[in-house]
Amino acid sequence: MADGKTYQTEVNIDVNTRQWNLEAGTEYRFELDPGTTVAIKLAHGQAEIFGAELAEGSVYLFGFECKAAVYTWQGCTIEVIGLPSTEYVSDETPMHAYANVHLALEQMRVRALRTVHGSPPSSDDEADTDANPEPPRVLVLGPENSGKTTVAKILVNYAVRTGQDWTPMLLNTDPGEGGWAVPGAIAAAPISSPIQTSTPATTLGCAASSAPTHLTSNALLPLAYWYGHAETKRNPLLMDRLIRNLGDNVAERWDHDVESRVSGLIVDTPSSFAASSGAQNEHRHALIKACVDAFKINVILVVGHEKLNVEMQRTYGNRMTVVKIPKSGGVVELDASYRERVRKYQLQNYMYGKILQPPPGLSTKMYLQGGEQIPDLTLNLAPVSSIVSFGDLTLYRIGEETMAPTSALPIGATRVVSEMQPLLVDPAQPGSGLYNAVLALLAPPNPDEHERYDEEILDLPVVGFLVVTALDIPNKRMTILSPSQGSLVGRTAIVGSFEWQE
């Protein structure tokens, strides 16, 4: 170091284990290669991973090309078992800035709670006549590889760790990431305990599909809508509608649960919302506005992007708080092939769960994976393969499959198929594109609403995901892989552009 200080010491305990002594305010960063795992034990001191505290003496397992950091506010000693492809310690972190944001959001929650209970304002509130009694509703914006999801996780984890029984709503509007569901979905979930990090397949925590619901990995009950593609530019009108559907659902939930409402919400967004050139620029403002309107946003956080910050200040600065926060130096540049592998991990994880194999040299069988003490009893899932007739399941695609931009149409031509129009898919037709396709199984229509409408399926949430593993066109049957048993007769599903095969 230029100032002559040493921020960590590394001690080799044996060939597989190294001990790192971290000074206060530093973090140990690591990255894993495919097929490798690493275990981290907090020997003593205080440490956290993306805002979730580590328990002293517990062993935490990581895999699936995980990239994470162990941060300590007060100093600690950790033992690392296994060999990451990259590991180092840094004293340059944005954690103080993130903690300051958390404290400001916490003050907003406390003021909102006082207002709900009719309590008198505190002396601080009286001094600040502009203090807004609204809970924090935060939109996190930033370019690709800026660490938006990490910021959202840290802020949510800090909120649930304060001991105030907050249950902030975390919303994932990045269909390329998938959140708690699978890639192609956008979702929301109330968070009541810290989100654990173990693999990028469960980056926002685990909502396993067919394991018992009393387990910590399964405490999350997300509400999901199916967009069906990785890129928001593919069908921005559909994306806009689904964001507004999600907002309506959150508002309805809060109407019946005022205590939950004061915890606020945090919205993680795709990088396309921050793109400032090319075709994406046409729709990104509309989608940012959709989020602001749908979730009644009152705080915008811009992660490490000066131009976007100026833009948001100009557009929204007069009616809400816009804050630029630093990007962490530990953010890893993720390429397209890595993102593609993570999507495969997510789909594999959704169907089968996944038990990470401990690294060589791990002396104990008691380790934590994704918050579970005995992962082999909780994270191994058993999907069901069943054969259904073509007529049992009604399948749709939304809009034309290869939707050309309006500017690419011949002069004077108008689009025949609307971006929002549900199109029936006939599995018997060659080129139906169903083999290995991921299907989103929709909730049944509301029986109280007798009037059906053409685009009703766009407003139905997803109750599960299926994969078509075989097509038997002569006999009009197909084989479906599903996380759990249950009849699919009379059900409706939507096909997107995602495929998966084991």
C-alpha cells in the first residue's frame, strides 16, 4: 500500500485452507471457476456478505461461479477452504456510502410508522419541516456491471437486520436475471430475513419450488409475471404492462397490511434502463416512468453513472430525491456467456435444486448452503415428468415471435400483429419451437370476473414453470417436466424465447 499500511495477512493452515485476518473496513473478494466450490468460515470477529451477517464458527459454501465479498466493519479472521480463481482484499469499498443511504431510508420508515400510529413527531422531524412521512420506495438504476443487485440486497438486508420487524418489498424487474423464479420473469417478494448468497442461481435468495415451505430457503413467496425474454427491448409494451401489474398487486397488498407498507420497497432494474444510445433509448424512459408510476417511487439511486444521474435529476429531481452512489471496485465484468451459464444454473436449480459438493479439505459435514444447515434434505428437488395431450394445455406466445421494430417495416406498412396480442401455439405444427421450451403456467382467471377480455392472460400471475422435453406429433402428445405433480388439463401457459435441456 502507498501509505505503508497492511490491511490483511494471509496464513496457510494446510494445503487447502488459508486464514485471512481482515482489518476493519476491508473486504475479501473472491471469484470461482465453473465446477469449483469454496467454503468460508468466520473464525472470530464480525463479517457480512452483501449485508447478510455471518455467524461465528459456521461454515458457508459457495459455488456455480459465485462472485462475492466478505466485508467487515470491525475486523475479523476468516478461514477459506478451497481455491477461488481470484481472491484479494481491498480497503476501497463503497460500504460507508451504502450505510449512509440505509440510515436515510431507515429514518423515512420510522417517520412513516409514527404517522401510521399517530405518534408525535420526533425533535429531528420538527427541526426538518420538509420531512416526508412517506416510507422509502427506491428505484436502483445503473449501467451493466455496476452492482445494482448487490446494492439492492445490501439495503434490504440492512433493513431486516435492524430489529424493527421491517419486511421491505424487493422487486426484480430485470427479466434477464429472473430473481426468485426463472429467467424471463419479473417478480416481487416481501423480505423478512436476510437474503443469503451462495450461488448466482439464487442471487436474491431461494424460493424452492417443491420443498417444504417451513424451511428458511423457502420462506420467500414471490409474485411473478412472465415476460419471456432476456432483453427489455424485445417487447417494451409488454414489459411496461407487467411492471404496472406488479405495482397494482403491491398496492393492493399494502392496502390490507399498513405495517408492511411502512417498510417500503426497493426495485432492482435491468441495465437497459441506463443505456443512453441506440434503439434501447427509445423505450427506456417509458420503462423508468412505468416503474416510478407503478411503485410510487420517491427515491432514485444511480449507481456510478454521472450522465444518468444528471438525466434523472433533470427529469425527477423536482419531485423526489435523486442520489448518485459509488460503484464498488469489486464489481466484475460479466460477459454474455457467463450470463447464459447462470440462466442455465437457474433453470436447473428451479427443477432439481442443487447441492454443492464441498471443496477438498473441508473437515466438517455441517455447512450452510443458502442458509440451510442440512442442504441435502432441503435443496434436492424431484421434478415430475408427465405426458399430456396437445389439447390438455392451451399455449400462447405474446406478439409476433420475431418482432421487427416499426422502423424496419416497409414504408406505409402497419404491423399486423400487436406486441400485446396473445397468439395460440399449435404444437402439431412443424416449427412450433416448443421442443426444450420453457413455459410459464398461469394462474386461473378470476372466477368473480364473468367478462373475459382478449389480453386477460397478460394480467395473470405465474404459478410455476414447465419445460417441454419431448414432442410426439403423430400421437399429438408432449412430455412435460414440472417441479411437482398436478393435472395440467384445462390450464394455460405462455411460451417465451428461453429453452433449457439437461
